[in-house]
Amino acid sequence: MAVCEKFALKNPNVVAYDEKILYYYKTIEEIQLLPKYKDIEFVRLSMRSVCDSISHHSKEWMKHLGIQLNETTKRSLLDLKHRLDVSSLKKLIFLRNFFPKNLKRLEI
């Protein structure tokens, strides 16, 4: 879905995703509360198919936004894990280099 991908390229935070998903969720709730038939003078219009279509599309948007959020979060967490691993490795190397030198000084 191109629109979701464009949205994801802006690097939105979780709150922005939540606002979008909540918008579509509220749309579905509002559509369900609307009457399924509309009488205009002597003609009765069935709004059921329109309401069902809007609800279906809103659910699809929510699904795609959820997928994008999942992918974005996964990439961020993997990046954080990498940075923590590198930082931990640097500290370990420092400690290994630092302590043997200090231990040798203590030995007389």
C-alpha cells in the first residue's frame, strides 16, 4: 500500500501510528451506528453495502498500518540491540585491557 509506505518513510513515532489507527477505528464505530436504510420521499436507499465497504477498507488500513508499525519497531529494536552489543563489546575490551595492567602494578 503506497500511502502507508509514504507515511512510514516520514519516520512517525508510535503516537502518530496510534492516532491514524484510532481514526479508522472510530470511523468503523461511527459507520456501524448509521442507519442502514435511508428513505427519501418514496424511494428507500440501502446504505448497507456502502457502510460495509467503508468498514472493510478501514479495517484494511488499520491492518496495513499495524504491519508498518511492526516493521518499523522491529528495525528500531534491532538497531538498538546492535548499538548495545557494540557498546558492551567496547566496555568488555576496555575492562580486559585495563584490569591486567592494574593487577600487574599491584604485584610487587
